[in-house]
Amino acid sequence: MDLLERAQEFEDRKMSNMSTSDRVEASREAKELILSINEIYKETKDASLMDVMKRLTVKKKKIEKRLNGVPLV
């Protein structure tokens, strides 16, 4: 599956020293991968696909946390 290979490559990619536009792009790529895998998961109910989606979601949240910055209180 090409989709799982792309997901693995995304997970292995270094996220340090990224510009803001790189972070936005990575966040969108993660979202696209998660939604694509979810479509396959709906049909197959394969637990390994759910694990991949969870790992991608964790990485996506870290990227978005860095994008949004520290909230002002």
C-alpha cells in the first residue's frame, strides 16, 4: 500500500528546524493521510490502520501545538 508507506515516511521525518509554512504544510499532509487511511479503515476495520492513524494524530497535534504557540492569559 502506497498510503501506508507515505504515512511511515511522514512519521520518520524530522520535525525540528521547520519554518511556519513547513509546519502548516506538514499539518495538512498529516490530515490528508489520516482521512485517507480512515476511509480504508471504515471498510476493513483493521486495527493496525487505527494504530497508524493514532500515531499520525499525535504527531499532527504536536505540530499544531507549535503553530498555535502559547496562549495569552
